[in-house]
Amino acid sequence: MLPLPARAELRRLLTGLDAEFRSRTLHDPDPSHWVDWSGNPYRWWHRRLYEGV
């Protein structure tokens, strides 16, 4: 729904932030942590391990 220039800028910003987050976290190897109580999968950023959790 964003105008093309704003959409491109947001995508560029989020791509960099996603890369930074991935570089500072690890994939959670335990599949039981990948879904909520109803069996719906969590988003990819909830399936990462990072300090403080």
C-alpha cells in the first residue's frame, strides 16, 4: 500500500536489520519451540536463540 519510493526504502532498511539480527542470533534447533500452543508456527524471528532469553 506504500508508494513505490517509500516501499523500496522500507525494504532496504528492513533487509539490513534482518541481516543484523540473523548475524547476532542462532537458529533454534528444537522444533517444539517453533509453534504456539495451538500448533500455529511462530514467525522466523521467534525461532531464533539470542542472549537474554
